[in-house]
Amino acid sequence: MKVLIKGAGDLATGIAYECWLAGYEVLMTEIEIPLAVRRAVSFSRAVYEGEAKVEDATGVLVHSIEEALKVTEAGNIAVIVDEHADIRKEYRPDVLVDGIMAKKNVGTSIEDAPVVVAIGPGFEAGADCHYVVETQRGSTLGHVIREGGALPNTGVPGEVGGYTRERLIQASANGRMEPVARIADVVEKGQIVARTGGVPVYAQMSGIVRGMLQEGVEVTKGLKIGDIDAREVEAYCYQISDKARRIGQGVLEAISSARI
């Protein structure tokens, strides 16, 4: 079975990983300059490194459908820069998953594949797609929605280690991203962890840096550029999150429900 996933950030990577474990061929599309904060566990990293290993799977950057098919046939996950997922016309996937997490539909149609699954708010099952998978933390995380949409975006980050907003690292100004702290560094509240546009960014809590944008990208003030985890477990920096796994399992459930 061929699965095309739009987006290759950490949640999309959790979906790709679960599909790969299930034995499906996986092709992921990304934008030219990915902005995945948890890049250590995102196949989007392949866009600027050529290859990205996440746990037991490897994502490989490709530039054509021919290269993509060679990569998937070799048992790896193909990643291509294709903002609008135009490659779907040649790839002809059995399943298309919108894993962009834009909080709105930015171009996915229920006609894009025999089975279309979207994650998070901004989609209506039966109209934009066949299934929606819930992404909000709580008892319904990963649930498959067959009619209607996911819970609306609250604007409040999910709780990790007892913290919500405090765990975010956000750009202090428009401009170039310059990390000071690196992924897996332990930082203290009030410590400078990055500079954006030359303006310092301070940690709002103590903990381990679980995610940080790559150096050199242009960011806007307020953009999420990093993530701090109070649990201070280094292994978590390099493992797919429980949230991403649960969403991936929800996508597998949706595919199974479709009986294709």
C-alpha cells in the first residue's frame, strides 16, 4: 500500500513511522525550508541533511518520482520538497494523509486519493477528507472521526511534565535564528537559549532542550523556535513522542476502517 503524507514534522513523522512499521510504502512532502522544532525526530531534517534517521527508520531526500520509488522499494521513507504535493498525480497513493498541522485546510481534497485522512482541526470528515484524527491531548487523542471535525485549537500547548506555555521557546524578534542552546542541553530559567534578529531569547523554565530550530532560518516574532522538557530525560529528545505515536495509530485505524 502506498501512503503519501503531506508534511514531515514530528507529528507527521510519527504517522510515517507507524505506517512504515505496518509495512506500507511511505512518501512525504515538505516545504523548501522546514520549520520543525523537534527536528531530531522529524524526517523533514532530510531536506537539509540529505538523510534523517528517526529511531529504526531512515528518511531519504529525493528529487523525482523515480528516486522516490527506489527509496521506498529499498525499505526506506522518501522525502521530497513539494509544497503542494503535486507528486500525488504521479505517485497515485492509496492513502493521502494531511499531516501539516496548519490548523486549517491549505489544499487537501477528498478526491486526492481513495482514502484521505487529515489530522487536527480545520477539516470536516465527509467533506474535506474521509477521516479526521484528533490531535488534542486528552482522552480523545488519536480518535478517528468519521463525521465532523476535531476539537478546535485552544492556542495553549499541551501539558508536558506539568508545564504548558512555559515550555515554549519563542522568537523575540523578526530575523535570523541563532541557537545558543542545543538539543539535549540542560538550561535554567532566565538563561539565553537563542537569538532572533540579534535579540536574546530567554528560557521561561528550567529543563532539557527537547527541540530547537536549525541555525540560519528566518523567523518572525512569536514563532515557536524551541521546546523545553522539565523531565530532563535526554532519550526523550530523540524518541518519537507518545502523542505522535498515538496519532499515527489513529491513522492506521482509519486506513484499516477503509478496507482498501
